[in-house]
Amino acid sequence: MSTALRITADEYDRMIQRGAFVGMDRKIELIRGELRQMSPAGPVHEDYVDYLNRWSTSVTDPEDCVVRVQSSIDLGDSRPEPDVTWLRPGRYAARRPKASDVLLLIEVADSSLAGVTGEKADLYAESGVAEYWVVDCAAKAIHVFTDSRENRFHSKRIVSVPGTLTPTCKPDAVLALNELFI
């Protein structure tokens, strides 16, 4: 009988430092102590991430927010790599950002909608992430998760084209969905 090997976040970090994943032809992330293969990104996914990065940096000021793309965050036994993350201002060279540093997380779902609205949403809520958006490429909509308490998001809504969306942390930053979804 075989079982999955669970590793700690510290073991994962040491593996990264020692180059254990260098040369791999696939992307992985640590989720709940398990190494998970990430779905390869296609052109639509990449385009939406690029657009959201440009939008994010154009509507925020570096003094208010750090915008990161596909960089890891520290959620205890998990090291997810959201597509776009808005963080409290500062430098993160000495440590990974934690949930308390996160202002907004955005995941783009081209083929992974069930995973990012299910297990990942649960993980982010349990960790205390304040706001989480899932860009649903197929439906041309954004799933908005807010009010994380008691290990779950208590507010969930879907905004569709031609709607607009503003992050709770920056209500003057307006994302027009008809500009995102071409």
C-alpha cells in the first residue's frame, strides 16, 4: 500500500533553496502539505494575467500597495502562487507575504474553475485572506469572495460583463469587465 508523502512548508522552502525543482518542465505549488502540479497557462490565461497586472499597477500607488504576479504567499502548510496579489506596502525579501499582508488575491481560471472556487477559496478563507477574485474565462465573469471569518467566505457574488468591480481595499479602482474580457 502506498500513501502520498506530505511535506512541511519548511521542507518545501529548503527544497527550493537547494534547487530541487530546477529544470522541471512543470510548475508546482505546495497546497496543504502536498506538492500539486499547476495547470499550464494558455494564451487566454496569460493575456488576462497581463491585463490584470497592467490594470493593478495603473490604479494603485507603490506607497499603498505592492502588486505581484504569480508569486508565492505563506499560508502555513501551503505556498500557493496566485496570478495577481495586492499586498500591504513593504519589501518581502526576508519572508513570504502572509494572509495578513494580502489586500486582494486574483486567480485566473481558464480550465481550473472548480479548484480555485473550491479548495483554493477554502484555503484562502481559512487563512484569513480579506478578498479573493476568480476570473472565470469561459463565463466572462468574476467570482468575488469577501468577508472571511470562521474559516469560510461569507459573501460570494458573481459580476458579469458589462459590469464593473472595485476592490474593497481601494474603492476608487474600477475594473471594467468589458475591457478585460475581449
